[in-house]
Amino acid sequence: MLLCVGNFFGSTSEAEWAEYRTGAKKAPIPTYVLGANDQETVSYFPDVSGCELAENITYLGRRGLYSGTSGLQIAYLSGTESQEEPAPAHSFTAKDVTELKASLLSTPNFKGVDILLTSPWPRDVGNFANSAGEIDTKKCGSKLVSDLAASLKPRYHFAALEKTYYERLPYRNHTVLQETPQHVSRFIALADVGNRSKKKYLYAFSIVPMSSMDPAELVKQPQDVTENPYRKSQKEAQKTKASLCAEEESPRQFFFDLNKHQGKKRPSDGKEGGNSQPKQPKKPSQPTGPCWFCLASPEVEKHLVVSIGTHCYLALAKGGLLPDHVLILPIGHYQSVVDLPSEVVEEVTKYKSALKEFFRSKGKRYVLFERNYRSQHLQLQVIPVPLDHCTSQDIKESFIAQAQEQQIELLEIPEYSDIMQV
């Protein structure tokens, strides 16, 4: 099927359209279009609730839900936003959006729709995401469309009218740690057909309806998923200072935010004093004072270094919990895993895999945690434990028991979430 968003009729459509209306020409596949966005083209759409305009060309209507025989669900809203009541024939109002939301959200076990079609962009769609080029997403588009997208949770949302192509990074529809994982949404804006700049105006894709998908597959989070652009930024989540990762057959991750508790904490080591640093840009900052972990620093005890890669190095811990307690450290001066560029993350992952293999050959597995307390330089602590005595569950229970004893609240990160997003 072909879905059309934006202006289906141009300013010189009449002669060409007459051929389709009389049957001289026929659309080659079922084509579904949105309604008018201006007064000039209102006359092309005789029935506000939707109708067949010509063979294989269907006007969906002012607003509603199209359900395909396969179970595919396509929500749609025609026209542009209007503040007036009653609205012009080519516009929608807050009342239209409220009624469309109410009709869908009242469905039992509503999880979202497969596709949402609107002509205007949603306001603020660029928040937390890749740039939309020259389009200022804080000023263009419709707040009502943003509200609709936030509620209907479409897997794909298509729009037009800004006459440019923009494919936003996928965004999540749940709050990490507070809600169960849900599917991600992808927003795609298309340019006008046959534009001179040759910007993309056609997006071809295949989709399995949500209703036919395995729930675990549906909620998988891609690596580049971002926060929801229509929700307020959760500043608390950005203050996370530490992460504990139990690896192996069923990875579990926890974090504890040191900003929430003002109790007595273990003082930081030696010269690493000072407050937590604000979030760094994704390039190494310069240490404010001597750093024990910068490879070029005279403070580094080089006899403890085991291996040096391109972006990371491996070293024995000074005063380790066990003789084979090792650290994975970035060569550059990064404060936390969440600040690492992708090439450094890739090399960290390689070191983790190599250590996993090495410890397994010794009948051990490892527990990994990031120590990030008043520290300027990321340290990933790798602690080996006996494979036959420690299951993932044992390790998890040990952490939880210790946390309770120390009156620390640990929060488990849902399986498909990435620490980067928390």
C-alpha cells in the first residue's frame, strides 16, 4: 500500500486528477491519503469521514484509525492545527485530538499503534536527538500532534509540510526503571515529491503488525534509542554516579545515585578530591589535578599495566580485593562510561570479552562495576569469583543484602535498557 502525508493535491492538479477520477488512469496499488491542509484543496474531499476519491485512491478522513486485514493499525489526523472553534474545514483542534486519543486509549490493553500519519510535524521532535538541519523543531510543527504521538506511541510516525527529509533517532515510550519496557517510536518526515534538491520523499518499508509480534521482540531497544522528546528531561537520571554490572548468562545491572543520600560515605582516595564533575563532552577533558589513572601521568604505576590498546588499557588494581583483580581504563580522560565515544566503548567490550575467556579458563567468572565516586577518570573494576560457587542469582543477592545493610537502595535496570540511557 502507498500512504501519502502532506498535500496530496498541488496547485495545478485539476487536469491530471480528472484522468484518475474518470478512470482514464488508475493508481497501481491501494493508495491512502490525508485531507486538505489549505482552503484551496478542500473541494477535492467531499466527505469529511473519508471516501474513495478514485479507483485505488482512498481519502482516510478527518481523523480515525484504519485497521488492515493483517491487523495493521494506522492512526491518522488530517489538516493543520487551528486555535479557532469551530475550526476551518482544513484544520483540526484540541477537541479532535482529545476525541481521537479517547477512542483509541479506551481499547482494552492498548499498547500503541503501528503507524501514525499527520501532515504537520510534532513540535519539539528534535529534543534529545540528531539535528533536523535548518528546521527549528522548537518553533515549527504542532503541539497537538506531539501530544497525540506521545499518547498513541506509534512505531512509525510520518509527517510532511516542512518540505525536507528528517529521520529522527528512535525514542523510547517508557521511563527507565519506573515502567516496564515498551516498543520504540521512529519519526520520519518526508520532503515534497520531485523536489529540486533531490531530498527523500519516498520511504519504503515492511512491517509486521504489533498484534502479531512476540512481546519480547517488540520491546527490544536499539542501541541508538533516545529519551522521549515530548516528555520533560529527567534531570535526576543524569545525576547517576555509579553502576554495578553483573555479567554472564543473564546480565543484570544496577545503579545507585550517591546524590540522594547524605549519610557518611567512604572518603575518596588520595588526591581525587573535589565534587562530581558535570557531564563532559565526548572528548577527553584535561584533569584538574594529578590523576592516578591517566597513562601519561607520572602518578601511574606502570609496573601494574598489563596491556595497552588503542583507546583503553588493562592494569592490575593497586591493593586489589584479590590478586587477579584488574581494571579496564580509558587512555583518554573520561569521567564515566556514559561519556565514552563509541570507539572507546567498542574496545572496552573487547577487553571484557577477552577477560571473560581468560577467567573462564581458570574456572572463574567476573563481576564488573564502575567506580565513579568523586573520580575524574573512569575505572571499570573486574573481580573474578569461582564459577562453580557463584551463580548470577547468588551475586545479585549478595549485592542486595549488602546494600540493605548499608541502607543503600539499588535499582535494577530493565533487561533491554542501556546504562547510557539511564
